[in-house]
Amino acid sequence: MVIDGLPGGGAEKVVLTLAEGFLRQGHRVSLFSLRKVCEYPIPADVDYQTVIDHCSRPWRKLTETYRRARQLDVAVRQSEALHGKYDLILSNLHKTDRIVRRAKSLDLNKTWYCLHGVFSASYLARKSGFSLWMKQQKIRQTYQGRQLIGVSQYVIDDVMQNIGVKPSKARVIFNPFDFDLISRKAAEPCSLAGNDFILHVGRFHEAKRHDRLLQAYAQSGISAPLVLLGQGNEKKTERLRQQAEDLGISARVRFEGFHANPYPWIRHARLLVVSSDSEGFGNVLVEALSCGTPVVSTRCPGAPAAILSGDLARGLAEMNAESLAQKMREIYTNPPELQKLDLSIYSLNVICQQYLQLVETEEPAYSSPQHIPS
């Protein structure tokens, strides 16, 4: 498994959850991180290696992809010399994928590129003209003719239809969840236990649209505090604090920072809200539902509309503050029944088996993406 680093994000958590699942099923797992940053605990038996670039030359950016691919080659060959050839290689996140594409040590038929986001709504957002064209070219060159895994059908459809990528194979495999572990972690103390509050979990990034969340919260008329679990750079954080001040809600908005264990907060929240412009999957929606917490989400590109089916679809809002505010009020006062909800299709064992089947399956050069029901 290869990834750009392990800061506090959803894709990073997915990689570590998968690693843990593979280990439990008796497999040996190596995790190559291209940066030292790590805000999650690494499973004890994972062969965790950092492949760090120390180049400081003025032209380092121009040669970064090629140079880092060679560095990864060295690390992989050393590891395979000790433990044998890898049966499955999973590359995660676009910067990593560009480097893996150039790596000569990785078997093409064993390498799968895991797409965690909607490119047209995130990586290409707010781009136009030549800049947009260049970004599209980079994406197309990275994934053309390669084996792709999308965390939702929307992710695969987007990269094929909107960017023109023609993969050799494409699969949809949902993100995995260790529900027993989530339940145990959710039982830990929470400083707001016994109090009503609304929760948002996610880094301070433009795609998460905290600005829309604050506007909707101000319009909702809900008096319970809004708790933000996440972090961003100082400029983004200050901008959100100022917006809360301008909206007259600063006394009710709590900036609680990043928590490696958000589950006690999720468990005790009256409502969890996702306000994003896009969510490749939307991990926190499944996590909240598993904790028995009602959710509201924008009907954004990605998986939220598939996750929130049936009666849960009442929690889907259009992508504007007014609709989000209305859904927050509705679900806050009249939550759906969650007691009999079946989330087994997202369980760690089920998802690990779908990944392991990639090792065993011999297929034609191209097969269309599977439509896996939610």
C-alpha cells in the first residue's frame, strides 16, 4: 500500500483500516508513506516505511515525480528481496498515483489505483482555461489504461465520462469500517455527553464548505451548539471564526480541533452534518449511522445519496445554505429510525474480501465498472 502521507483525512484512515483487516486475515502488509506526517496510530504488525525526498535543488519540482518514483523503486525492491514479491499493490491519492505510475518496480497487473474523490468537483474545481486543460491532461495520463478502484460508482463514472480516462479494469469497492472498533472507541468519554449539540467532522478545506455549514446553522434557528472537529491552516481557521462572528453565532460555535478518536463526539451528537461540495464516499456518514446518530448531508457528487437511501434520504439537502438549514431543522426535530439499520455491506471483512478477490481474478483487458447497490 502506497500513500502520500497520513495526516488526519478520510483516505488515510481507509488505508490504515484496510491494513488492519488484511493483517487479521493472515496477510503481510507493507505501507509506504511518501511523507513522515502521521496523525493516526499504525497497526502494530504493518511493515511501515517512509520514503522521504531530501532533494533541495532549485529545479526539484520539475524532476519530483521521476525522482520520487526511483526512490520508491529502491524501497520496494529492498522489501521484496527480504519478503518476496507483492501479490497486490494499492496506490492511494493522486500525487501518489502519479509517482506510482512512473515506478518500474511495481507489476502493472498487480497495481490498482484507489480513487477516493470526485476529480471534477475537487481537483478540477475553480480551474478554467489552460490550467483546467493541464490538470485534465495530468489526470488522464496517470490513469489511462490502468486498473482503477473507485470508492463509489460516481467516482468511476466521473473520471471516465468527465475526464476521458479509459481504464483497463475498473471496480467499485466501498470504504471499510471496523464497526466493533468504532463501538469500543465511541464508548470513551466525551466532554459534551448529556448535552444536545450538532457536529461536523472534517478538515478545514474548501470542498468541505464550512462557510455553507455556518450559514445554514445560523438560518436553522437551532440553539444547540455547533461543534467543529477538524483543523486547517491558521488563515482558514481565522476566516471561519470571523464568519461565525459576522453571523452572530460565535458564542454557539465550538472549534475543537482534530481528534484521532471522534467517535465519542459522534455518538453523543444530536445530529451530524455534512456540507460538502463533493464526497467521494463520505466516511463520517456511515460512522455516524453506526453510532446511532442521525445525519444530514448535501446531495453532493459522490456517495452520500447512495448511503442515505430509504427513510434516510430525508436528510439529503440541496447544495445551498437554505436547503441545508431546512433539513437540519427537520432531522433535528424528527430523526429517522436507526435501530434496525443494516450496514454490513461496509464491514471490514466484506470489503477486505473484495480487495483480495483482485489477486485471484483473471479477466479480459477491459471490463466495465460494477454497479454495487447501496
